[in-house]
Amino acid sequence: MKEPIPFSEPPALCGLPSPYYSQSHVAWRRACRSFIDENLTQHAIDWERDGFVPDDVFQKFASSNMLVPSLPAPLPVEWLKKLGIHNVLDTVKVEDWDYIHTAIYTDEMTRSGLQGPVASLTTGYSYAIPPILKFGSQQLQERFLLDLLLGKKRICIAITEPNTGSDVAGIQTTATKTPDGKQYVVNGTKKWITNGIWSSYATMAVRTSGPGPAGLSLLLVPLLDQPGVSMRKIKVAGHLTSGTTFIELDEVRVPVENLIGQEGQGMKYIMTNFNHERLTIAIGVTRQARVALAAAFEYCLQREAFGKTLMEQPVVRHRLAKAGALLESQWAWIEQFVYQMTKLGKVEADVELGGLTALAKAQAGIVLDECARCAVLLFGGNGFTTTGRGEIAERIYRDVPGARIPGGSEDVMLDLAVRQLVKNYQNKTKGLERPKGSSKL
């Protein structure tokens, strides 16, 4: 095994000790990398050039149970076993799965440096199925989860609208019950919906009553071949293969049985779901930063200018050092984060880590911006070119807004993180306050 280029792999894969990884994690990394290299990584840049991932790739991942790892840990063991899924790649039993396995999977999926092909496979599965598992009625799960978990049907998460991004409480798409109470009639638009164009269903945020967060609900809305639904792809700067979609809903009739959980609880469900989304975004984006910086590092060892290699120029080393410090600090935080996830229950993790998850997601985008910009500048003209040696740096740099905006835009995440930390601090210190009128002794 050849020596890895500096910054190209996490320290634990460069022979350095780590307290986080068990033998199960090491074995999973090995099996995971082999499968993903063969079926995704080596083809990703060609697919991104072409603008689409072949349909059979999704089916290959689905039939190999390699979409399942994109779900939040712990995995839905009862459902998976009911479907005959007892392990992943004959390596990890579903009941033994933890968030470190999830982090390894997410990291490996992005080793090409490109988010588009990864998003085309996992975004809908990863973020749209969990609300059904957590909050859906038994009959709703029985009707839909078999096809969704096995990848026979595709699904997307549909929250964002043309005038509503991170401000989820402002959603305008309505779902009004018919007079007989048997159906919802859905009207509105959804924009920037990843995987929408291929999806049979959407886990959709809709307004079932008055304004504000209390009026929001989640509804499982049929899309493909559904009367009143029209969809078209949106061209975006990066993530070219992810199937970013504009959805129009005109008098779309949906059975009331498709309500996920209870009416008026949609905001709560969405916020809970965001934590998994933001953490996995942070993991994948950090790997993108690693690919960009390692590519630049290797280039600087070879490229000559002014009679010496770029690496012999102090200013170049300085730029690499600054970006590298940010990268490895971010990865150390990510590892600490996912370890904490293995030790906390879902409710406690949402409270203690919810704000920090937003902060980790925001910081990952900042780190990617620095590493990708560093790579483009050091590649010079090659980094400004869509082909040739600097192509990967140029493509990753185009992906930067896709890291800093979706899943909660950066400024909103930074603000949310501090507000959540303040709230937790005040709740914890409130119990220590002395009741009014009590003795000072």
C-alpha cells in the first residue's frame, strides 16, 4: 500500500492511533471502500460530466443494501429484519450498527470529491424515510416502507419553496381536507428538491391550518404519474447529477391516511429530521475538502515555476498549512461528534447536540470553501478549467454553495447554534436559582 498524500486520508487511516474505531468499524471501512470504489468513486467524475447517474447504479446500491447505511443510527432493525436484511455487505449486523459506521459510509461515499452522484443515490432515502419510520402510523408504514426500504420506489424530502428556504415556518403549500374528510387537496410549489424528478413520493411539509409553525404537517404525497403534479429539473451550479427539481402541485388529492404523525406537528418532525441531515452533510463536505486539498498538495509537489517546485515556495506551504489546520480540526470535531452520538439516546442527543450539529454543518462549509479556494488558486489556470489536471478542484469549488446553503444556510445555522446553546444553558441554570423569598443562607 503506497504512502497516502498528506491530507488525503483521515489520521486513523494513515497509521495513527485513534480511540474511536473498533474492529467492526475497521472491517466495515474495508468492505465499504471496496464496494463504493467499484460502483461509484471511479465513475463519479464521468457521471458528473454527463449530468446524470445511470439508473442501474441506484438499483445496484439498493439490491446490495447499500442505501440502508444512509439512514440514521441506530438502524430500524425490526423493519430491516422483516425484509430479510440482517447485515450490510456481510460485515456488520444491523443491530450492531452505530453512528461511527454511518460516518464511515458517508465519508467513503464522497471520496470522489463530488456530492452530485452521492446525492443522486442517497438524499431521498436518507432524509425522507426517517419521518415515516419515526412518526408514521403502522398502516402508513405497512403500505409504503417495503418498497421504499428495498429501493423499489424512490422518495424525496420536499420542504423548500421558492420563497421559503431556511425559514421553514413560512411554508405556503397548503393541504386542505375535502368536505367528507377523506382526502387532502394539496396546492403550492416546492423548489430545489433533490431527487424529486425520479421520486414516486415526497415526504412533504404542508400547511394544514393557520400561519406559523403550529400550522405545519408532514404528508406523504404521490408524485410520479399523479394528476396535478408537474416536475422539471433545475440547473444549479454544482451537484449536477443530484436531480434538483421544481415541483408544482395543483389540486393534488392525497388520502388522509398519508398524514405522517399528527396534524400540526410538522415543524417538530422536520427539526428532528434536520439533525441527521446536517451531520451527514458535515461529514461528506469535510471529505470533499480533503479531496480538494490533497489534490492541490500533490500538484504542488510536481508543478515547477520560477525554477523550483511550487512546494518549495514558502507562500504555497503557508497556504496549504492554513487550509490543512482547518481541515484536520474539523475532522477531529466530526469524529468526536459521532462518538458522542453512539453514547447518547435520540432525545438527549437532539437537545445537547442539536445546536452544535448546526454549527458543525456551517463550519464544514466554511472549511470546504477555504480548501477548495486554496486548491483552485494553487492549480492556477488549471484550477479555472473544467477539464485536465485541475478539473477536480474546479468542480469541487462549484459545489461549495451546495455545502453552505442546503440543509440550512450558513448564517441561519450559526445563529441557530448560539440560540440553542443559550436555551440549554438557561434551562440548566434555572433549576439552580433560589426561589424568591427564600433565605439567603
